[in-house]
Amino acid sequence: MELSRGARVALRLAMALGLAVIYVPLALVLVNSFNASRSFAWPPSGLSTRWWTAAWQETGLREALYTSLKAGLGATAIAVVLGTMAAFAVTRYRFFGRQAVSFLLILPLALPGIVTGIALNAAFRTVLTPLGIGFGLFTVVVGHATFCIVVVFNNVAARLRRLAPTAEEASADLGAHTFQTFWYVTLPAVRSALFAGALLAFALSFDEIVVTTFTAGPGTQTLPLWIFDNLARPDQGPIVDVVAALLIVLSIVPVYLAQRLSGEVLR
Amino acid sequence: MTPPVRRLAGALHRRPRLRLAALISAPMAWLALAYLGALVVLLVSAFWTTNEFTSNIDYLWNTDNFRTVLTDPLYRNVALRTLGIAAAVTLIDAVIAFPMAFYMARVARPRSRRLLLVAVLTPLWAGYLVKAYAWWVMLSHGGVIDWIAAPFGGGSPGFGIPAVVIVLSYLWLPYMILPLYTAFEQLPDSLLAASGDLGARPWRTFVGVVLPLVKPAVIAGSIFTFSLSLGDYLTVQIVGGTTQMLGNVIASNVTLNLPLAAAVSCVPVLIIVGYLLAVRRTGALDNL
């Protein structure tokens, strides 16, 4: 389809405008974190790094970050194990209810977070509280793992579907038993997909707030919960901005890792 | 004597059903216990009632909560408002994503395609709250939007339904661009060339050939923009002023009146399941 010159220019303009709309709000957060004044009146009256220093000294913030890391690692570990097992089962076997398994896996991500959140809240209240297990990091990890399984599953299952069984058959012919074949042949072949899934699962857990709100106890505060809590406090505004700016800068890390991983696939 | 590991491996190798059972039981047990179990608890609790005087739950089976949700105009208005916001967000995202995805996939040089894709998808990693917060700052009184609009005699729309629609559209835009980009990229050149050879002008080709081919992708994107907007309640809290969406009604009732919250949460679930069933025929679900 040969586009006219005018159409090309218009499309390029739309693209540039779209990218501007995507990036201007994020750039403003970065600039505002150096805004000397306490309010976010625009333009800034002066620049200073004092809010970055103040954020560094905020102990609640550091604890929330630590809680988020623990929750993310716990949920990712469970999701990697269960998601990989489910991926092998669904791609390597034909069995009754296979469609239902795929559907059940995606359900926690497809339904609104608030429905998942209050369902888990109600279930924990009915089942765990009588057992003496209160709301805390454990319940957050259980909640996050439930919707993280599907992202690991999707990545690993996609790789397994493209993987020819010949290498595994050769391994078995050469005398390796089931576990040796898995460890030396299958696992290396799915490793990058496994990492990509784990990365996505961790990011999903690290950013999650809705399910977290309903599964965290009063003493457990993840980073998103901390941000939301402090958003409402006018005197904490600049520090929230520093945290937001930091998270924007840090979002380059997973993008870089994902690029490295997809490079590995192409090689 | 063979070592136990090898014996176990042999036993598993001979029995594929046993291997399958070993693989599937743990993930299914987790999802059935932690997730389906929780959903059942929620659904069952929708049939209970909260005692108005003691705020305790009366475990008496009845459908009062559902009757309240269906007949009380408050819930009908909130549901309609939520539907309207979700539809508006989907429409806006489709309109913005269309030219961007088309440019990325068919006009930009192949080398810059990948770069543009990364540029569009990177903000997904920046976090939901961070982005909602960024808009909260921009929309607030004396913020950037006031500053830009002031010379034209305008100002920030403030916190309300327009702000909610803007921020939700911003949040879910990448989910619409990605499937559209893939669809435009997979368009066979031969079909476009054939349309041109048969005398169709670019616009005619676009409407007659391109649009029908990318329709499943638009629907796939709309599943994300629509259902994510339908269940949202934090963006509304941050930039919505006093606006209430279904999510807020559910969230505000969880601690005080769980049975009612459970009944209200059936509304978005039914809408989303209905939407998924309606679009299943178009093949959009294979595009996810």
C-alpha cells in the first residue's frame, strides 16, 4: 500500500505525539523530584536534592521496599515451580480437562483484582484465622503466587510447544534416565523462557496493590501500599515523588534484562 | 542393585499417567484450594446477610443482597457509570493506538521498529501507582495542565470522571498498541498490493482490506482495556474526586458488609465473562 506523502507525515506526527503523551508525565515526575518547593506548583521555583536525602532517611520506606522484595521473591519461587509443572503437563500430555486447566490458570489474572482480593480476604478470614494464622507476609505471598503462576506458565508453555522432542529421545536412547534428561537436556532448553517468566512474575508482584490491600495485615506494608498510604499525606508529597522517580528509572532494568533474554532466544 | 533414583525414574518412565499426575496435582491443588475455594467462599457469602445492629454476619441463606444490587438505583447508576467509563477508555485507546501501531509496523524503517516497540512498552514496567500519581500531580490545582492551559483561558479538568477516563486510557494504552502492532506487522503485503492493482486507493484498501484483518486484534486489545477499567478502583480514588465505580462500592463494603460486597462483585465478573463469551467467536482470544 503506497501511502501519500501527507499520510506519512500525519502518521509520523501521530506517533511523535503519542510518545510525548506517554513520556511527558514520567519526565515531569523526574523533574519534580528535584523541585525545591514542597508543593507541585509548575514551573518549579528552584532545584534541590534535599527530597532524595529525606527519602533515603525514611525508615518506613526502606522496610516497605524490603517487604516488597520478600513478597516478590516468595511469590516468584512458588510461581516458577507450579507454573513450570503445569506447563509440562498441559503441553506434553493429552488428558480430559486440559482446556479447563488452562482456563483455571488464567482466571486469577482475567478477573478484576478487587474480586480476587476480596475472595482471598474472605477465604483467609474463614479458613486461616480460626487456625491462628493472621494476615501478614504469608497471606500476601499466597495471593501474589496465585496470579503469578500464569505468566510463568505462558512463557514456559510457549517454549515447550516449539521444542522438538528429538533431543530428549536421543538422551533417553543414550541411557539417561528421566531426571537426567530433564536436568541436562530439557531444563537448559527452557531456561531463558523460565527466566523471562520469573522476571515478569516478580514485576507483577512488585507492582501489585489491589490484591495486596486485601491480603496484607495491618503490620505488613509493601512498597505500593506505602506509596498509596503516603499519597494522601500532603507533607509526604515530595518523598513520594522521589520514590516514583526512582521506580521510573529502575524500570529500565527489567526492559534491559528482557532484551538480553530475547537476544538469547534469537542466537 | 539399582539406586532408588533410577528405580523411581524407571517407574515414571513406564507410566505416563503417573508422570502427568505428579506434574499436574500440585498446581491444580494450589489453584483449587487458594483460588477456586476463595471464589466459592465469596459466592456463598453473597447469600448471607449482615446484621444491621451488630454488624455480624447472619448465616441465613437468602437472596436479599442480589435483590438490593438489582433494584437499588444507586447500584444501577454506579454500574452504568463504570460501563461508560470502560467503554470510553477502550474507544480512546483504540483511536490513539491505531495510527501509532500502523506507523510502527508499516511506515517506520525496520531498524527503528524494535526501538519504537520498546519505547511504547517500557512504561508498563514503571508501575501502576507511579503513573496514576504522575497524572495526579499534573491534574492538581496549579499543576502543569493549569500552566499549559492558562494562556488559552482554560484549566485542568480537575478531579472527576474526565480525569479518570484520561488516566485509565493512559495506563492501558500499551495493551491496545501491542496486539494492533502484531496484527499490522503480519498483514500480507500481497493482499495490499492486490488491492492496489485492482485500482483501490489507499483509503479504500484500508477500509476494505486492512480493517477486517486487524479487527480481532482490536478486540483482543479491548479485552484488556475494558476489563482492566471495569475492575479498577484505585485510579478513581486518586484522581476521581467523589466519583464512585463498581470497584469502590465493593472495596468500601468489604469490612462492614462482606455479603453485599460479594453480591456487587458478581456484576463486573458477569460483564467480563459475558464479554469474553461474546468475542470468542471472532477468534480474538487466540490473539491474546
